[in-house]
Amino acid sequence: MSTLQGGRTGRGRVVPARSTARVGARVLAGLTVAVLALGACSSDPPPTPEPGRAQRVVVTVDVPFRSLNADTADGRAPGSVLVRGLVQDGFVALDASGAAVPDPSFGTVEKVSDDPLTVRYTLSDDARWSDGVAVTGADLVLEWAARSGALDDVVPELGDDGEVVNGDALDAGVAFAATSRALVHAQVAPTVDDEGRVTVVYAQPVPDWQVALDVNVPAHVLGRSALGVEDDAAAARAVVDAVTAPATHHDDLVALSRAWRTAWDDDALAASTADAVTTGPYVVTAVREDASVELARNEHYAGSRPARFDTVTVRADVHPLDQVSALAAGDVDVVAPVATADVLDALADADADVVVGGDAAWQLVVRAGAFGAPTTSADDRQAARLAWLSSVPRDDVRGVAQALWPAAEVDEAVLASVGDGAGRTTGGAAGTPAAGPSVTPTSTPTSTQTAPPTAPPTPGATTGPTPAPTGAPTGGTDAAADAVRVLANTADPLRAAVVDLVADASAATGVEVTRSSSDPTTGLWADPDGWDVAIVPVVQDELPVASLLDRWRTGGATNVTQWSDEPVDALLATLATQTAPDDQATTEAALATRLRATGAVLPLVHAPALTATRGARVEGLPDVGDVALLRLARADLTDWWGWATQS
């Protein structure tokens, strides 16, 4: 285990490593530096709290809450994932590495058969909704209906701008419009036995079976709001009747699916939180669109992590520097603003405790048709691709991140959508689980803040330009590229700096780089042949293995690079049949090795992120203790809220 790099000259101040001084100065020169007169600093007297403030926590972030429904696009937005991590419990959570973390206090998930794959869910007697109603099999049957796609008779149609163009048809038909890549393989409705246990049978192996199904929207609340059934038990039963006998309940299914898609969105909850019924230690009491969510202690909660505070308010309407000012003034308690030099300087002046670390994984992905003419052979195209990738100065790219996060390391994990360290191909055995992005606490040396360790480098390993594999050309062959089109979001000054470094290094080898400032979020799809390589942020997926199948399989749903490789397809075919985590890890290691060896992807570094709290305890203000780095690229933030709950 290596020691964390970086240092401090005072609370909140990060000292970049010496090796990044030149690159860091270049990046910092391009950053916008704002001037802020802080309302409080280390020499000012401590703020005077309002009565009762010690039990009312305020958190500020840069991403708004969109929906409590975990299965919609709005519900998967980072601000929604953050809030749901505190208000929703379930059978299983997903940790930073992509491993399933069960919660026995809620219930159990067990695989009872491999052929066919059969999974049984048993609810704990303590599993209750925040209105006091018990969680039942009806809630899981509803979730199956929404996620299996078995009942949908209308599917969303998207226009060129990615927006739905058939909204009227969706409202008129049965359209949960949330088919899961896992539950699509369970087309038969689950059974509920006399003991309330729910059994799901899949038509084929599903690697992500542990996290494929969980409670989400309460059946009794949906039955009341969509069908007008007031009694809780009768409302839940009406939902189950509609799901299990769709032919005779079509109109009910239309109403249920329409309400399911929208009733838990921020605009609906801003009007009324009556339907904001959840299972976690806190409950939503108020929503201000694009601004804030107010949470209160769930009085009916009997799970494993009861609330530590009376209320938690999550705000997304505060400018990054104003977040720092509010922290210093005692108006907020935890801040997670965008990481910039001016924000870090302001936090140092505010005497804050700051944790900096890595969030989304920046990777350089290569379009399959790049590096050659249509008649170029696959071997020559691969040779040219690898030769160009060998020029990428990853050590300098690391320096871009180190300007804000001194402990930044060159990333070696290929399969970032699974989780930290997945598919690590250098700096350790290929595919060996690696430590996640390191986190640097910049509080006093006696601070008890902790962070995931950084894996030690392999002796002799290089972190500079990627060495060309044996046999790969270094230029001068018929297949060598003479121009490369790079797609990246250069509105982000850090990524713009990365593009500059890549372009300069490429030019030194005689290959001109053409920059595109389009947002890869849309540019990858809008003009699939208009770019050669792209610098993209990769986030963790809610279904780790499914994300790999979709991303790298020939014709996969998210295969934006149009990658097609028989050995990769063979490995993915094997992975698709594996339901044991150890078997999956072995196959993922081989997959990562193949992708890296053929030049499909080159990991770069993790994007810098920060989280800060007050540097000293103030009487009358909440004592939040040690707060870990908030990494919004994660698919599940349940464990980040450990400081706001009691274990």
C-alpha cells in the first residue's frame, strides 16, 4: 500500500507534487479565477448558530435532484442517485468496486437454481415504507412489470436531438419505458408464495442477478394515485391484479404506467410530497425544482442505518465559491463544489477540512474504422492505432489532474463502468482488483479521515507515453496515421488541457491532431464517422456486467466506437453466462487485456473532485464527523451517507 501523495500548508490547501509543476502551471493559467470576499475566515469569530441547528444538516452540491424513481433517466441522474442513497433502502447496494452489498435487515436475495436461473426474495419483517405500510411482494411485482418490458405495448421513439417524439402514444398505451438489460430475460411474472417470498425465473443466465430487482416505487401508493383505490392493501392488490392479468386490465395498466413514469419527478414532488414514500432512514418532505430537497428522519424506519440527524437539506442552487462562503459562515455543513483552483484556495482561506480525489474515469476510446482507409487490413489498422496511442503522454495527462489533486495517478483500469480497479492491465496482474482513485485528505496530520489506498506501482513500470507493443510500428508504414480527429468536451478546461497535451505529443511524431469541441455525450452518436478518437468520462453502471456486454459486443447498444473483435465477442459470450463473481472477474481480466492490447481503449486519469467540511467543531452546529469524498460518477451512493446515519 502506497502512502498518499500531496501535502498541505494549512487546512484545505493542496501542495502539488513536484513532477506536475510545469503542467500544473499551464492548466491553472487557463482556469477562470474568481474573487470572493468571504464572509468568514480563520481569523473571524465562529458563527452563532440558530437554536436547534445542531440537528439540521445542510449539504451543497452542483447537481440537482430530478426524480425518486430509480428506473427513469431522471432518476439515474447524479443528483437523484445522491438523494435516493439516503431515503431508500433495499435488498442490495452496489459499492465503488461494483460488488453487491446485501442488507439482511431489509431482506435476502438468494439464487435457488442455475438451470433455469431462479432467484428468490425474502422480505424482513422490519422492511417498511415511510408511511408505516409493510413492504410486500406487490412492490417487487410492480418493479418487475416496469423493468421487464413484458407488458409495454408502446416504446419511446427519439428524434435527432435525443428527445422523445411520441409522448402522446406513450400516454395512451402501456409504456413503463424502462426495460432493464437484466429483467428483460424474465418475461414471466414473478410468483409470490404464502409466506410472501417472491420468485423470479430467468430464461437465461444473468450475471447481474444480485442487483437486477429491488424495491423502487411503492405499489400501494401507485394504486391509490393512479387507480383511485384508497385502502393500502387493496391498492397494492389492484396493482398486482393488473400486472398478472394484463388482458383484462389494460386501462389500469395504461394509468399505472403513465403515473409510474412521472409521479415521482421533481416537478410533481414540488407540488406535493404526499407520494414521496420511501424505505430509507430519511424521507422527502419538500422539493424545490432545480434548487433543493428537504429530508426528515423516517419515524417508521427499523433498518440497519437509522438517521443521525433530524433533517438533511441537499441544495444544488449555490455557486461553488458561495458554497465555500456559506461553509465558513456556518450556513452549510458539507460542500461538494466543482474542483477548481479558486475553490481550493477559498477553502484554504476558510480553514476547511478538504478531501480531494478522483471521480469519473477519463479514457481515450478509438473508433474501429479509424487509422486507415476502407481497404486497410485489420492488422495494419491495429498497428497504426497502437503506434499513435504510444505517443499519448499519460504522465503529463496525470499532471493536469495533479494541479488540483496531487495524489492523482495514471489510471490502469480498463473496465471503469464496472467499478474501481476493474480490468486493471498495468501496475499489477492483468485484471487484478486494484485500489480505486486515491483520495487525499488535506486536513491536519492528526485527522482521522481515511481514503482508499493507491496501488503501488510495479517496479520498472512507466507512466509516461504508452510504450508501443512489440511489433507495432512507430511511424513510416503504409498504415501509419497522418491525421487524427480528437473529440472531447473542451469547454472543460482540464479536458481542453489534456487535448493540448495529446495534440502536441502527436505532432512531435508527425501526426496532426484536429480538435472537435463537441460534447461527446451527443457527438459520439450524432456523427459516428466524424471522429477517430474521443476523450470520454466513464461512470459506474447500475448493472456492471451488462454495461460491458452493451459497450464492447459487436452491435452492442452502447458500442459507440463500433468495435468488433471475435476474441472480445467470445469473452463476452462467456461472461454473459457467468453468475458467480469470481468467474466474472477472471473473464473480465482477459477482456481488459484484449481491449488494451488491440488499442480499443486507453485509460488516462480520474477527474479531480473534492468534498469539504468545517475545519473545527462549532458549538451548536452539526458535528458531521469525517465525510468521504463525494464521487458522483458512482451508480449507488448509499454508503457515502454513512456520516448521516448510525450503524
